[in-house]
Amino acid sequence: MSKTSPKGACRICNSKGPETFRYMQTAYVFDVDKARAICGDGREPVELDEEDVRHSLDNCRVHQNHVKHVDPSIPGIIAHIYFVTEEGEQLHGHRLIDGHHRAARCLQLGLPYRVYLLSEQESVDILLKSPCRPALETVG
């Protein structure tokens, strides 16, 4: 594929099957299709700070050929993420699970990047795999 491949030739755009987001190799797997359906409820997206956009992009793989033709007006999705330490302490944070290429495009174009925020329970509901799944049953 050339560096200027049109959208029709993009292997990412043409991939088939359910879309998921993997974090920490495959320790966490999120159902992105389900997250998109949840976010279709009419909620308003919020603008993500440029520093947070850059941090999200520093911690993922972005395919530059795909970035060139994505629609930066489509909001990304942020989920809550939980981790239980060996001492039993539950840590909580947030992770961009959808829209990394659109975020990169917004940075290229100097545009603000907007995201939908999932609630804690919605974030648990879209988890297909997590190392602390039993502890998450109490979230909500």
C-alpha cells in the first residue's frame, strides 16, 4: 500500500468483524461496537485537552496511512479502567478506547478533539476481558 492510499484501499477501514480495543497487551479488552451503541443515546461529547490527546497517542499504535482519511468530527470514547494491585488496592483511571486515529488527525489539523465519556457501569458493561473482573461487580 502506498503512503497516499485512498480510503477504499485502507486495510483498517476494510477490516471485518467486531471492533475491540486491547489495553496492556490483551489484559483488558473493550467492546468498541457496544460502546458506540451506548454513546448513541444523545449524550454530548466533551473536548479533550490537547495534553490528554497527546498522552493517549503516546501510548498506542497509530497507522499514519489511516490517519490521512479519517473523519475528525466523529468523537472518540473514553472508558473508566480499574486495576487491583497485589495488595488488594483498587486503582481507577480513564483510557481512550476509540478514536486514536481521529485524535491524531485533529492534532495534525489543529482542531479540538471531542470524546464521549462512558459511566463507570457502562465501562464495566463493555469489558470483554479484565484481570480484575470479579472486583468490578461492585462498581456502579
